[in-house]
Amino acid sequence: MLPALAKLLPPALRASSTAQAAASVRGFKAVADVEINFNDRETLKKYVGVRDHLSKEAGSKGKFIAALREVLEAVKVLPTQSDYRNAVEATVGYRLKVCEANDSDAAIEDVLDAHLEELIKECKEEIKLIPLIAQNKPWDVPSTYQVPVMDYQDASVVLNPPKK
């Protein structure tokens, strides 16, 4: 069965002999043994894949601040008493203060404990979410709605039933 499946692979990926298979494993091992300087943020981002998947541009502080301001503008369509709006405004306000207080991208990333590229993507996703929140109006709960309450049952009763 395996030889039949191997024929489905492109020729470059097929190993016709065990010697070739061993060589391909050795080649992979040589690449895996390369030392990576984890203290260099740009090297780390490339190694982790942040630059490849989110952005290829360095110095994203300006883009991050612009994205945060877009989120603040977008959230204004929600009522001021909305808990979601208040939480978003508080989070964005904090992140803007961190950006103003720190000059380098690395310092901002250290304080916020995230890559700027990830935070920019998060802002874009938040902007897409806000119209859905506004459309569904989770703050408008009918007065007749009752929250379902589940009865608590002690786990020991279920795990250790009384013996008869």
C-alpha cells in the first residue's frame, strides 16, 4: 500500500532508496541544528513566522497607532453604555498610552507582550467585528428573558454513587 501511495508524490519528494531517504533526513537535521539568535527580535520574528504570515515590513509602530485610532472611530457607532464599547475603548486607550510612552517597537512589544504585527491584525479583526455587534445589539435584552440557571451537583455524588 505504501509503494502505491509513494507514486502519488511528486518525483522530487520520492525516495527511491533508503540511502536517499537517509540523506534527506540528514539534510533536514543539518538545517534544524542551525543556531538562532533569539535575542535579535527580527530574527526571532522571522523564525516564528510572524513576518512571513502577517507583514514583511519592519517598524510597525505607526501602523499600529493608526489601526488603534481606526478602532476608536469604529466603536463610536455603539451606545456609550455598552460594556463592549467601554472595554474596547479602555484597551485601545491603554495601548495608545504604551505607544506614546515607548519609542521603539521592541519596548512596545515587551510591555504589551505581543508582536506589533499580531496586534495590528487584531485591530483589523476588531473593526470587522464592531458592525456585527452593532447589528445584533447584545445590550438590548428583552425584559421577559430569563437567564437559564443550572443546578449545582457535587461531583462526588456522580463519581462515588452510594452503594446499595
